[in-house]
Amino acid sequence: MSGEDFDVQGFARDINELLILSTLRAGAKHGYQVALDVETESNGLFKFRHGTLYPILHRLEGEGLIEGSWSKEGGRRRKVYTLTGTGERHLSGETDRVQEIVSRLMLVLGRPGEAPA
Amino acid sequence: MRARPRGAFEHVLREVGSGLTVPLPVRVHILRELAYDLEALSDRFVAEGLSMDEARRRASEALVPDAKSLNALERLHEPLYKRFTAHITPDRSRVGERWALAVTASVLLAGGLALLRINLLDQPVLWPALALGAVLFAAVLAKAFELRVK
């Protein structure tokens, strides 16, 4: 990973995707549960507002990282998402990448004025 | 027992639906998913002690897509047809669609007549009925194309 490769906006988007994938690791959830769990687990640091959740869920579904299925409960149709095997592998790889980015950032923040090795 | 107000989010869903330019089946799925999530999330907030109004407000704030999210959903669910015709001007694409519709309707009609072994030259009395049927059939095809493909 070189400095030129790093895209800050893309990184923010990736974080949202990873948060969703990560919360689905615990089991199948509805969209609203995903949003609630991300907010709760991050102590309110990460929130999905104004329906930003749905484009991400649908994109992940289109990429095969999660799977959406419909069921019926009390006459109401509801959609449940589960993490796929591909999603799990993607999450694991991306978690390593984020860790590397954060540790590089901390290295820079911890030694102001010095270039990291 | 707490009565669930039926269609509490109806106006919100109608607004979202009218701002969403995607094929009908996709729109139905998006609205159905949103409807369930809105009701379930507001129920959850009520169970946590919020008033019904506040629960609905917070659920809407979290889940109802704003213009940016609607655009993102439209891009994600853009039908193949729109992608293929993106470089064609709307006028040209409309002319092409009309020709395709006319040809499809004619082929299906001719096929139907052939199957039924009807010789139109022998029965000119059928022409007006057939013309009316063809127009109705074309209108149905055009509407189905508009709703389900475009």
C-alpha cells in the first residue's frame, strides 16, 4: 500500500461497509437492527442517518458479501441479511488493511516531524 | 394492548416512492423493506420509553433516505436498459422504443392470428375489433415496459 493509493473518502466508505459486515458476523439481522447495533457497539460514534444504510446494504448484497432474504411475520414482509462466506473473507482481509492504516497513522501522530520508516 | 396505528408511515413511504426512479419491482422491494424497518424501529423506541411521536420521528430520521441516499439507490438499481441507452438522446430512444413496440405487437398479433388460422381477407368484419385489440395490447406492452424495465 503506497501513499498514492490511499483514498480518504474511499476509506470512510469502506469503514461503513466493514461496520455492517462486522455486525452481521453475530448473525442474521434486519436493516434497522444493523443500524442500531452499529450505533450501540460503537457507543454512538458511528450512526447511520437519513437512510444511508440502504445503499450500502444493497451494494454489499449486489457484491455477494451479504445475502438478503424475505420472510413473513404477522402479515408483514421483512428482509433479513446474513453474512456470506465471501463477505467473511472480505471482512477479515479488510480488517487487516484498516489495522495497517491505523498503525501507520499512529506512527505519524506519535512522532511529529519525523518520517515513518 | 397498544394499538399499532396502521399506515403510520404511509405518507413518508409515498414520498420516498415518488422520489425513486427505479423499475416497479425494485421500488416495491425498497419500500417494503423500509416499511418494516420503520415500524420495527419505532416499536423498539417505544419499548425503550419514548412517546409514539418521538419514536416515529427518530425512526424516520435514521432510516428514511434523503435525496443523496435515494440517488445512491437509483444508481445501484439502474436497469441495464438505461445503462445501454445512456448515450442515446431521449428523443432517439423514444423513437426506437416505439418502433420496437410496434414490431413486437405486430409479430405477436400475426403469430396469434396464424395460430388461430384466421384469414383476415375473408373476414373484414374482424378488422375494427382487431385494430382496437392491437392498440390496447400495444398500450399494455408500453405500460409494462415503462414500469418494469425502465
